[in-house]
Amino acid sequence: MSFLSDFESRIGSVFGAAPQGYTEPFSFKKLAKRAAREMENETYEIDGVDTAPALYTVLVSATDDSLMRPLYEQITYETAAFVTAQAQKRGYAFVGSPLVRFMVDPGLKSGKFAVFAENVDAGTLGRLREEERAFLAGNSSAGGAAAQVHPRGRRQEAPTPRSVAPAAVPAPAPLSADAGLDVMPADVEPLPVASASASTPMPVPLGGPAPVVVPGEGPGSVPVPQTQRRSVPLVDLRRGVGDAAAAGAPASAAPAEPQPVTCLLIDRQSGRTYTASAPSTVIGRERSQAGVVLRDPNVSRAHAELSFDGRDWHIADLRSTNGTLVNDVDVNECVLRDGDLITLGLTNLEFRENPR
């Protein structure tokens, strides 16, 4: 039996042995072929030895992740065994035993997946392996890459108190058609508002008596004197015309909504720019947890958090494997200033505060 058929049979046994009677969400035969292709693409000659990548990250949908959570430990073991067998067949070496881990990509639909192979040094591979073990152990009941986890399996501590951004003031509601009428007493009936045609004042001859409007002849018709009106602009509250119209401003214009507070992170190596938004943004490798996703094997799933307190931006390390540095200083939490250099794993990000 070939390596591929043997792997497919073993994976089928893993799903078949599950008490819930799971079925495979996608073809693991295709996954194995893609992992083998990624291995070929990322194998390099190091010190005269063809060295294959030892880190394999499989991205899956949130739905498939929840299905496979209880089986991750066995699935990753079988996948790593297949990769090892393929490398031995070709005479490739590893810096350490291959590590396979599953992560959630919210952009993927159920039944779809992606595989990435990466070369890392032995020390980094060992730290990532311990982090993955702690992750699986901490999620033995909840399970899955979508669940939140505290790296290294440590007990979660209470977050460091910090001030938060002030609550947004709701924008005033636009002026309604009945604006201004509520100030009248409840027992007073509002006066009818005349139409534009009926309210147009008639010319009055200087020094003469008020003109008399004679209705059309008919039985019972009597002369009715025309009411004289002062020459002032009419205000029709039901049409939303008031002080705003007199000032030349649209009556229905609402104040502009405040723009969200953001900051920029510029990758020194690639020049790529990331945007973080207030009140907080997580930086890491796990797409379901991080607002800024870095493709660096040395970056933890949820590595660090940027937060805005209404005045300053802060960065806090989230118990990452390799720590967080600001201007080459290892920090747990600190205030950021424009131009500061943030180092996460092997990635250097320049902090830029957007003007407010």
C-alpha cells in the first residue's frame, strides 16, 4: 500500500472511531498531496543537506474546525507521519520532527482548506511545539483552533487595568417634520398653517381703505374685508423651515459622525502597511483572533494587543512565546510614541499614530 493510501486509511479510521460518528469535512488525500507539494517547494540545501520545512499550517473554516476539534491531536499526528514518510522517501532531512497545526481562516467556506509549509530553526520549532501542546491541552474539552487559548498553558490572570476610550456621543436626531410643536401646551390646539397661495399678502393702496374681497355672486354672499398682513417671511414648522433655513443652512443636515481612531503599522522588511482600530486590536497569526495577521512562524496565535485609552496608544504582550519588543526592549505593556519600532518574532513594525 502506498504512503498516500495508507494515510487516507488511517485518517478514515480516526473519524470512524469517533463516538459521534464524524465524517471527513474534506478530502484528506488532497490535503496530503498539497502538503507534499508545499514540502517540495520549500526544501532547500543547507550545509550540503536537502532540508525540508518542518512547520505545516493548515487553514480551515470555522465550521470544519468545530467538527474536528476533538480529533486534532490524532489528525495532526497522522499528517506529520505522512510528511515524514514522504521526506524520507526523497532523502530529505528536517531540523526536527515535523509540526502540523490547524488554524481558522474566517474567509474559507466549509470543505475548503489551505496548506503552508515554512522553514524554521530548531529552537523556534521547539517553542512552537510546546505552544501547540499547551493549546491542545487547554482545549481538550472545548477544543479547536477557534477557541481562545492562553499560550504555554498558564492560568489566565486578570488584565492590567487601563482606561478605555470615551463612549461615543450619539449624533443628534435630524429635525423632524413636527419639530418645535412640542413646546406648545397640551391643551392648546395648534393653529392651522396657511398654504403658500392662500397666505400671499395683497397690495394695499397707500392712504386708502382696505380693499374688500367680493366672493362670486350667489345666494347669501356678503362682503368680507381682506385681512392686512405685515410683510414678514412665513415660517411653516411642518415643512421643517426655521432658524436653520433663515441662516441659509439645510434644515435636515445632521452633524458629521466622528471618524474612528486608527494607527498604522509599517513592516520594515516588506513595506506592507497594517491598520489597527480603537479601542483595541490583536496582532498574531490566528486569523479568527487577530485584527492584524502576520505570516511569521515566530509570532504566536494571539501575540500582542494594541489599545487606545482616549489619548495614547498602548501595546501589551499576550503571553507570547517569543515576547514583544519596543525599540529593542522586552516589554509586557507600554505607551507607544510615533516612530517606535515594535518587534514580534522576526517582524519589525514601525508604529505611526494617525493625527486626530
